[in-house]
Amino acid sequence: MIFLSRNLQIMKILLAFLFAAVTSTSSFAADLPCAQQMGQQRATQLANQCRQVSPATRPPCNAANRCAMIVDEVTRSCALLADRADGIPVCKPLERAGAFQGYLFNGGGTDATTVTVMTDKGERIRAYCNAPCAALFGEEDDHEVVALRTNLVGKRVAIDVAIERNAGRVPGPDDSDRIPLVKRIRLLD
């Protein structure tokens, strides 16, 4: 019993050290221009999508900016266009099943968290994600909202999504509603 307890303590220390090392190198990557983080083609695609919705006269929709800045502008712009956002493809992520590779776009929530991934084809796939995504989110803010860690925006991921009955897993949708759920997600970089 003492042996197991000691091994658990060692594992916790090693995991904390590994997490600190990963987040410190990841924060450097988050400061890179989006074109260096995602590649020129995908960053240009993201910047073009941003320009489709941004009302700013000099928008931050430029592949030379950080991916997080471009994503924030898309999110802000879609919120400004909320009354007609459903008709704007950039503002309405798809909810469908499949295995996808792409880049973390955004995520978070209050009672139920979601992640959105920009696929290699430029589509945005959104799905509810609880346990598989726990390490992707920061601490709750004063309003009990969690958000995707900023240093993970633009990180390459593989994600498996299934459409299943809610069955009490996510607050909000009815138990019989079929919802997109992340079954597995992993960082590829």
C-alpha cells in the first residue's frame, strides 16, 4: 500500500512537470503568426473566412496575425451578426459524425462544453466534449464559463465525432435529442 501511494505521488509530480513543459512550449507556438502555426494555405483560408464577416475597416483577418486573434475576430463578428448569422456559413459550424483532422478553432461553455475544429477542407465541425477535452480548457471565470486555452487555438488535432442520443450527458438538449459528441480528440503537433 505504501509502495502504491509513493508511486502515485511520483506519477503526479511527473505529470505536473510534463504539463508545465508542454504548456510553456505551446505558449510560444501561440505567439507565432498563423501562417507559421497552421501553414500558409490554411491560415489564408481562415483569414478569408474572417474577412467575410468582419465589419472592421482594417480587420485583424491577416495570416500574419496570431490564429487566436483571427478566431477572436470571427467569433466577435458572428456575434455582431447574430440576427442573420444562421445564413452565414462562416458563423454556423457543422454538426456531423466522422473522423476529422484539422485545427482547434474555439471551444468552451458553461454547463456543457463544445469544441470547434476547422478541418483541412475549411469546414468547421462543432461537437459537445466533456471528459475527452477536459485538459483543453482553462479555469472557470467569474461566471462559471470555461474557454479553450488560448495557446491551443490553431493546434492540429484528430477528432472522432459521433451523433448519439443525449441520454442526460449534456444539459440543455432533451434526453432523446441526437447530438454530436466528441468520442476522442488528440493533439497531433
